[in-house]
Amino acid sequence: MSFWQKLFIADQQQNEHKNQISCVENDYSCKSNEQLIQTLSKAVDEDVIIGIKKLLASRGYSRKELNELQHLPLQ
């Protein structure tokens, strides 16, 4: 595989990753903060976790709070 092919494949994979995160943000934007926190504590997919964290950050949560919320025990 040539250098250029490797470069374009890497860009395509990164774009797919960003698109998945954006889809999560759009899908969960109508949920309440409590619902998002519950989903975050159960989530295992990295794209879902990142998308929910970005959404909660836009609603005023700090990075420290988000990291603590992610590791809360399930209720």
C-alpha cells in the first residue's frame, strides 16, 4: 500500500469516528441530564461515551464531574 493510500484511509477512519460521535450527540440531545448520566454510567462504547460527555459538557458539566459521573455505580 502506498503512502498516499495509507494517508487517505486514516483520514476516512477518523471521519467515521467523528461522524459516530456526532450521531450520538444528535440522538441523545433530547434526553434529560439525569438520563444522560444513567446512560453514561452504563456505556461501554467509546464513541457513545465521548458523545455523551460532549453533550453534558455543553450543558455546563466540567471534565472532572464527567469523569466522576462515568464511574458511578449503577442504581
